[in-house]
Amino acid sequence: MENQKRATVYFEPDVHRALRLKAAASDRSISDMVNDAVRVALAEDAEDLAAFAERKGEKIISFDTFVRSLKRRGRI
């Protein structure tokens, strides 16, 4: 547990029970499972931010303009 920080997290009763049961079944702590879930969520955020950065230079077009363009080209 070196360099770990403590935090208080409040779970809904059913969520807490599910976490306790899953922790017992997988021989892991609730803290480990929560840390892993948070890491996954942060990794998804990092992917989203990278995708936004990649598309930063793309031309912006409104939805209605795009739909009209599809209609004009016979796509819809």
C-alpha cells in the first residue's frame, strides 16, 4: 500500500453488496476493483481526448447542412 491515498466513497447499498460479493468471489479487494474501474474510465477519457486532438483541424459542418447534402446527392 505504499504511496496510496485514502478516499471515502459512498455506494448505493445494492452496488456495495454486489462489489462485496464480486470481491469475495474473485479473491480481490473492493479497492483493487474500484482502482481498476477508474483506470479503465480514465483510459477511455484519454482515448477520447486523443481522438478530439486528431480531428481538431477538420472542417466543421452542422448536422442539418450534412443531412441536406445527403438528400441533394440522393443518399437519403
